[in-house]
Amino acid sequence: ADRHPQTTVEEIYRRNALVADVPLEQLPKIFPTPASYEEKPGVLVLDAAGTIGYHPDFRQEAEYLSAMVGQLLGKRLRLTEGSDQGSIRLEKAADADMAAGAYRLSGKPDAYTISSANAQGIFYGIQSLRSMLPAGSKNTLYPLPPGQSPAPPPSGSRGPALRLPLVEVNDMPRFGFRSLMLDVARNFHPKQQVLKVLDLMALYKLNVLHLHMSDDEGWRVEIPGLPELTAVGGRRGHSVDELTALLPSYGSGPDVNNTTGSGFYTRADYLEILRYARQRHIKVIPEVEMPGHARAAIKSMDARYARLMKEGKAAEAAEYRLSDPEDKSQYRSVQEWKDNVMNVALPSTYKFLEKVVDELVAMHREAGAPLDIIHMGGDETPAGVWERSPACSTLIAREKLGGVDDLWYYFYDRVAKIVNQRGLQLYGWEEAAMRKTRRDGRNVMIANPDFGNRNFQVDVWNNVMGEGMEDLTYRLANAGYKVVLSGVSNYYFDMAYVKDYYEPGFYWGGYVDVDKPFYFIPFDLYKNAKEDDQGNPLPPTIFTGKDRLTEYGQHNIVGIQAALWSETVKTAARQEYMLLPKLLGMAERAWAPDPAWAREKDEAAAARLYAEAWSKFANIVGKRELPRL
Ligand code: TNX
């Protein structure tokens, strides 16, 4: 239905009313903005007779390029080993110190050379070439707007040909960690859709897919040896009415007509996702959500327990249990669940975690994409948990812990050991890195000083709720945590675009439109924070805060992550609607150098650059109509 006419990219340009001032020809033809860019007169004409010369280290990239260009020309380009010949040359840079992902791109009328010390760099050089291909070509994922046809082939060429503008580019990523978090737990999104998203990520030079594969509503990956996880946890355990009642206060809430939501990746599916991602230099980081947001896992392991008890196998039944019937604790999670937190005093809880981590490690190894980091959840564990659990009381006494609060640190200490023993880096939500303490007679949350030195990486999401949270990023980074910027206000893509009754999405963290991801400036934020008349920091579209970021802290900010939670995202069309074009602003901030306006606090320059950025978006996405829902 045509209810919300603003939901076309074209309308958004018009709304910003700036775009028309900047002629497209004057903008870099590469997105995200390269570190340096120069355009020269002339073109390279590439037709099916073209060849790709490659350094042997870059064979995989050469094949990828050949297939990609082949889609446009109707024939794969021939590969020749050695980078001193060919219409496109993939060259090994002599400069071995070149940063991961850095590359040079140099266009001449007879050959294009991509040069890098590493395969990632070559891959990104190829993506830059890709962004110069004409809008509407098949491989850009975006069809031409209706009524427009592709440019005719140049005269003299045989069959279809591509005209590549000649540019000189010297480029490298701003951040090493450029991530999209995809929630496939709340509502399942099938393998084919994940592969499509991986292609999109490659185009924008993102290099991490953080897969949120388990939550209260579902467990989405087959774990050999624990069939209940997917047989029970992969299906919706409750009706849509029940769900609607459970989420009374969040945004537009669940789509009551939804019939999807069930599903999981088989082992083979997961391996395919990993291989597909690896070819695109994207690291998949699986998340095992814990100890809260774990209802699907808990119910699955209860089912396993019941089955084995019936079969008379009591010892085996107790093996991987996550809940304890003796635990009479009362709590309600943010999403109103009363039974979604693992019991941290059960030895079987740790056995379960070890088993799951081991199986994930094995699958990643088999796919040729070995894990070196794993996400172990940690967000939103409700108050009241473990308070009336005899097992927890015994544990507190035995370990001489101060009380229930200390169970949190005990838990993540053990989780860290499980992960570190397997040679993996621990990664989690910010809460996993925080500690409650008393200050001036009040409870405040501080960066837990015990974990900061353990190479523990955290997603910092909360820059909107609670007193003193604005500068959490800085405090965690200053305390030694590796910090990924994932603030709700700018990077939670499940927030609705605008406040409109028909716009899908949550709004508990405000509205995330196309501006917010683009305008977020990673740091130096304190200096740039805007203030009201009284000198109070204004609510953040960028982080404000009280603690300054130290130089050491700045070094610990490793990247940016956009998060697409899926309570309200039930179809592929909706997923793409929430992702695009928000993802472009995020990709620009994650890859491109900080824009001058961020340093100079120059509003006019900001507006100009912003307009330019939008023109670039137009260049790449075309005037694609966003799906209407
Ligand atoms: C908060 S912030 C969550 C998710 C929800 C999301 C919805 C955080 C780490 N957890 O469980 O899906 O809000 O916007």
C-alpha cells in the first residue's frame, strides 16, 4: 500500500534539498570515500577479450573478479598468471608494511592495476572498480530506475563493453573492524538472504558479520550432538498472540500476520555461509547469547533432559542442563520473559558452553575460516536472577563471593577461561565488562577493572539510557577494553526511520534515519559535543560525555557496528528496508577518513559534505525505490 510516500530514496534526497547543488561528475566515483582520489581524463574500455593478470597470491581474487565482470560481459575474463600483463592486473605491492585492506588503484587507457601487500587490499581494490561500473549493471544489486537504459557500448568494441573511468587511488580503512550484527534469532532469516547481505557488505567494504544466532525466541544453528537445540529451539514455541502480548511497549511490535519465524542453519548451511564470507574477506563471528536472552537454549536443554530421563539415562540427562527446578528466583526481562536466564551455579551450564564453543570452532576450522574471536553475549540480564537459587547460595559461600552481584563476575571469569583456553578472544555486550560499585552513597556502573587487560572486546550500545552512560565508550576504552561503537542512537537499524505511525521499527532508542549513521563521528567527541544555552551537553546524535578519551583509550576503539535486531524484521524485504540506505552512512564512517567537518566543527562544510555523500549514494544505489511494506 502506498501509505508512506517518503520511503523512497529519491524523496529522502529531496527532503534534504541539498543534493541538486552538487554535480555527480565532481564526486569520487568510489564509495566509501577513499583516503586519496584523483580522476584523470580518458577511459579503459573492457570487453570480453580482456584478461586478468594476477600475482599467484591473489588467484582467488582474480577468479572473483573474472566472474563478476563476466556477468556483465556475458563471458568470464581469461586469467593469466603474472601481474605484468592483462587489462586488469592484481599486483603484489613491494611495501610489505601496507595495512590490512590498504590498496592502490591506478587506471591507464590500456590497463588497470590494483596493488596491495595483502589479499584483502586486492579485494577492496576490486570493490572500488565495482563501484565505478555503471549503475544498473547486474552485479551492483540495484536495478536501473524504470525507463533508463544502460549506456551503449563504445564504437569499435566487440560485443558489450564496460567503460571504466581512469582514477588514481591510495586507500586504506579507517577502522579494522567494520561490522554488521544480524539478528537471525528473533525471526529467522534463511541462508540465501545471509549470502545476499554478505555480497552487499563486500560492496561497502565491511569485514565482519556478527551473527546473533540465539536468543529467547530461537536457536538458529545446528550443533552436532545437541539436536534439541534446533528441533525445539529452532521453532516458534508460542503463538503470535502470545508474542504480541509479550511486547506491549516496543515500537510497532510484531507483525500479527506473520507466519514465518521458524528455521535454522544446518551444519552444511553454516559452512556455506562461512565459505562465502571468507571469499569476500568477511569474518563471521558467531554469538552464543548468555546468561540472559537464553530461553530457546534453556527450553531445548529441558527437552533433552526430559527425553533422556524417559530413556532411563539420568546421568546423561543432567549433562547439559541450563536451568535448575530448585531455583525459585523471580525476575522479568526487558522483553517480559520470566524464564530466560541460565543458572550460573550448575556445572552443566559450563559444559554446555564448552560443547557449543567446541562445535563452532570445529565448523569454522572445517570451512577454512578458523575462529579467533567469539561473542559470548552478556546483555540485559534482569534484576532478581539467582537470588533464590540454593545452588547459587552454595556457590557464593564456597567461592567466598560477596553476594549475588558477584556471580556476574564469576560467570564471565569462567566464560573468559573457556574461550581463552581455546585460543579465542572474548567478545561480549558492554554489560559483560561492567561492575556495580557504590559511589557517594549510590550504585554506579563502572568499567570492570578485572577484565580490561584480557583483550576483551565489547559492543558499546547504550548511549541513551541512564545517568552517566554517555561516556561509557570512553571509560571502557580507557580501562583497556577493545571497544566497538554500536550506539543505539546511531547504529541500531531496527529503530524506525521516522516518527510515523506506518513506519516499521522500534523507537525506544530514538529514530535512526539515514542521517544518524552518516553523521556519527567516532571520537574526539567530547570536543565536538554540542551544548545547549546552559552549557549542558545535548542528547547525543554523537556520543557526548564527561570522561575524556585518553590516547591509550583511543587506540582501543577498534571499530563500528551496525545492529539489526529482528523482533520487527520478519521478511527479507523488511530486512533490506531497514538496512538500506542506512548501511551506507555506517560504511562511510567505518572506512573513510574522518571528514574535515568533524575536525573543524564547520556546519557549512558539514552540510556540503553531507550533500556530496548523498550524491554518491545516488550514484551507487541509483534511485532505488525502497520496498513498501
Ligand atoms: C536491546 S541492546 C537488545 C536486544 C533487542 C534490541 C531491540 C542489546 C544488546 N539488546 O535484545 O533486540 O534492544 O532494539
